[in-house]
Amino acid sequence: MPARLLAGLTAALLTTAALVGTSTAQAAGTHRPAPPVAATAVPRHAVTGYWQNFDNGARVQKLKEVDGAYDIIAVSFAEATGQPGAVTFQLDPAVGYASTDEFKADIKAKQAAGTSVVLSVGGERGAVSVNDAASAKNFADSVSGLMDEYGFNGVDIDLENGLNSASMTQALKAVHDRHADIVVTMAPQTIDMQSPQNEYFKTALGIKGFLTAVNMQYYNSGSMNGCDGKVYAQGTVDFLTALACIQLEGGLDPSQVGIGVPASARAAGGGYVAPSVVNAALDCLTRGSNCGSFKPARTYPGLRGAMTWSTNWDAANGNAFATQVGAHVHGLP
């Protein structure tokens, strides 16, 4: 049985068991808190896609309409409140949900099918700031509350306007303390992962014990240094492999590294590559084949996979990423 199907069946059985237990307790007149969402196992090689809680010209879709190839769906975005570090989430009427309950039902259905659904914090215009103990606590409290309210499997960190590693590490560890099976992903910009001394990189290393994946944004970047010290231009297979190498050799486990790319040329200002280029980069890193001019000194068969912005842009592009990259990721060694 495929791992994703097995995970989905397990999640469904656990959820059913929890519901039965709750019904029995209520029948006996005993009040118990609502059962936690059953954990959804992230497969060894995973495809991540961001789902847009807004309409920006891409295909508007409900969660249930997201292609089944996605193993992790990052709901975009949780936003800042008036309280430092705290975040909130509200459904945009533009996405077409008649109620919050309908949205929650879609989350549960995706989880039953083996997909993890996480809440992404930040985005290009996000103004969430976690820079001291108080804001770290506010962040942890609010994220944990939203996980409990909506049934999210975890959180994605997509802060593009600065990050304090000590405070964010503290905050994420606090969330993990409350949800031991949490899925945590990150989507730093290329400049944020050039060195293990960068704040984003330090955060990833600080939560390495439970970090799921860093899906760096290999786009809207311009040229950057690779792990061999050479400069590579975005939009090439060498850009993907030589920059991934920095993370792979800088302390992250291969299972915690993914390649993040736009789903279409319209999805980003620059850096789009065809699915075949993404697949070549995956082959180069995991098998040592289909490389460009840069070839890593060793292979990383455990590489987590790939991410795209966004499932909506992918749908507008005929789901080319989900179909082509998705199948390739799931066929990795």
C-alpha cells in the first residue's frame, strides 16, 4: 500500500476512534475537551504547495480542489495583530467558503487523505515580529490556539522582513511542547540561507530536532553564491543545486531540505523554471545525474522534495507542477 494512502487511512481510523471515545464520554455525562486532530505522517519525499487565502489573479480554489499530489498544504497567511508576536487568521470571502465550518471540514478531508495542512505565517507583506520573550510567548500562544481551533497540523514560517533566531526558536519550541507531532516548514529567501550564521539558518538549526523542511524560495532572488563559492544565476538547474548544497552541507539533514519554485512564470517576478528543470535538480542532488555545470561532491538520497508558490498558480497552469514534479518527487530513491 502506498505510504500516503496508509498515512491517510491511519489518520482516518484514529480520528474515528477519537470521535467514538468522545461520544461515549458525553453519553456518560462526562465533559471532555474536543479530541486532537490525528497526526498525518509526512512522507519521506514530499511535495509542498501554498494555498492562497486571497484572489490575486490565480485560480481561486477551495482546499478540497487542491491537487492530491500535494503532501503538505500551507494555508497563506496568518497575519499580525495589535499584540506583538501574536497572529490571527480569517478566511477571505473571495475564496468562496460559505462558513468556517466548511473550511475546517476541507482540512479534515485532506488530512484523511494523507495530506498535512499547516498555517503559513507572514508572506511578502507580513509584519509579524518575534524579537523578545514576550512576543515569542504571544506567537506560540496564538499559533497553538489556531492549530486547535482549525485543526492545522503545524506552522510554516515565511517571514520576509527579518527574523530573530533566538526568539523564533523559543517560540517554535513552545509550540512543539504543546503539539509534539507538529509539522514545521520554512520558506526563507535565498539571502537568508547563504550561511549557517544567518538568522533564518540559525533558526532552522535551532529546531532541527523537529523541523520538517526548509523550502527556500529559489526565485525573486537574482544571482547568489553556491556552496562552491561560484556565483549562479536564478532560473537554472545550477542555481537550485548549488544553493541547496549550502543547506545540505551547513548542518541540515537532507530530509529537511526542499526546493521552492514558482508554479508558473506569472507566479513570481523572476526565477521560474520548467518542471523538467526542477526534476533535473532533484536527480542531481539525490542520484548525481542530470546535473548542470555544478555537481555536488556527494548525493543526498533523503532529500525531502519540492515546494511551489502556489497551488492556485499551479491550477491556473494546468497543475503542471503537481503532475510532473509531484510524480518525480514521489519516485525519488
